[in-house]
Amino acid sequence: MRYNKVEICGVNTSYLKVLSEEEKRALLNEIKDGDTKAREELIDGNLRLVLSIIQRFTSRKENLDDLFQVGCIGLIKAIDNFNTDLDVKFSTYAVPMIIGEIRRYLRDNNSIRVSRSVRDLAYKALQAKDELAKENYCEPTIEQIAKRIGESKEEIVCALEAITEPISLYEPIFNDSGDSMYIMDQISDSSSTDETWVEDIALKEAMKRLSEREKKIILMRYYVGKTQSEIAKEIGISQAQVSRLEKSALERIKKQI
């Protein structure tokens, strides 16, 4: 789909009509009375709204014909669920419904597969988040969302992170005179430098020269995080002996490195 394409999903976009708020309200009242023709007319009269919304997603390189169809589903849901008794413009209600349907489609068709149960929990949390925001006029906390839907904070955080769309390392974040800066240009890993790599090798070689007891003490102290007293109790010697063996082992490792 190109920006200048006139036809989308067999619809000539240059001929899409635009309804006034009065016309929309009248059609919605007719739909409430069961008029199916009015429903079709309201759908046709809001296709330009769907078209304007899907333009927000053009950078994702998605097929706009597909997005248009998904957006139309969101439009139909908005029409079928709109409450005519409320003093709210139809477009105010329809826009988030259409965007939500498109985002749901993009998440479900993400190349990274997420289990249905996790997706359902994430959507439930997002719905609760919107409800709480409307009720309290501020952004809700994870604790508030968890309390609303009866789930743990950890599960909600994991679910929301699981449906977060991945960002390409080649996503441009700055452009100056034609020279783009990408996300990958801003990423560095200080733990994987040549210097630390060499030190890791030297440490492994030094560890090989320790006795089995010394090696076990060093591993338990600095890799497992146990105290000298805990180690002493586990291997059956005194805490003072553990302290001497640890000190001796560290000195030998330093000399080897």
C-alpha cells in the first residue's frame, strides 16, 4: 500500500463521504431502533476516519489493506456499543476503539509468539488501567491495577512486557543532513570488552589451580553469596578455617592474574 494509493480494499478513498455530527447522531438513533440500512450508512460515512487512523501505523511496514479491514472491525464495534444517551461525540468514542483493535491485531500477529493466557492477562490489565485512569483522572499504579483484576503485580508486569512490541536496532532516532543515528549506535556493553574477556579467561585458569575445597569456598562466597559461617556449617569446618582458606585462595588468584 502506497501513500498515494487511491483504492484500498476495493474502496475508492477519493469518494469517501464525511458525515456531520448531526447526521451521525440521527443514524445512531435509527440504528438503536433496529435500522440495518442506517448502520451500513454510518459505517460508510466513517471509513475516512478509519483511513486517517491507519496512517499512524504506516512506519511499521504493515499491509494497509489489512489494517484498514481491522480498523473497520473496530469501527463496527464502536457503532454497536455506542451509548446514544451520553453527551459524547461518536468520533471521540470510536477513535480509541479503532486504534485498540489495530494494536490488538499487531500484537497477535507479532513474530514473537506469546501464549494466549499471557495476552489475555495483559489486555485485562490494559482495560483496568483505562478504567482506573477515567475514574481517578490520573495514571494508575501497577498495585492499583493488580488489586482491580485480582492478580499479582509480578504477573501483570511480565504480561505487559510480553506484549510490548520489539524495537529494531536499526530504528532511526536522529537524522542530521542525511546521516541517521540508529538505536544500535547508542548501545554498548561494558561487561563484554576485550579487557574483561581476557580477565575472565585468566580468572578461570587461576581457579583451576585451587584445591577442591578452596574452589568450593570461592564459588559459594562470590557466586552464590553465602557467608563464611554458612559455608563452615555446610562443609563441616570452623568459620576461622573458612576465612583462612578464602584469604589464601584469593591471594593465589591475584598472583595468577
